[in-house]
Amino acid sequence: MSDPEATHDRLGVDILSAHERLTRTIEARLPALPLEERERYFAVLSPLVDKLEEIEKPLRQVFREAAAELLPILMQRFAR
């Protein structure tokens, strides 16, 4: 296997590992998350997942669109 192929494969494994860690972390935090925080988290998570489900779109476009929608929500959250 060439270096680019090995790097590609390693990154795939690393991405899936990070995703699993994220899922475990959210599952651990969720029981103690107050309603207001749950609503905010869902307001950020749901549109991102919706965009990621548009498989035909390149990730670059997905992230641009998600950032444009999510940045105002995040800025409002941290302005308090």
C-alpha cells in the first residue's frame, strides 16, 4: 500500500474513532443537560446532520452552508 493510500485509510479509521468518541461523550452528558441546553444543542446538531445527509454535496459545500446557518446561533449563545 502506498503512503497516500495508507494515510487515506488511517484517516478513515481516525474519523470513525472520533465520531464514536463524540457519540459516547454526548450520551454521557445528555442525562444532566438542562432543557435549555438540550434545545440549543439540537438547534446546532439537527441542521448539521440534515446537511451531512445530502450525500451528493461535497463536504466543503456542506460545511460552508452549515457554518452560515450555525454561526449566528453560536454567536447568540456566547453573547449571553
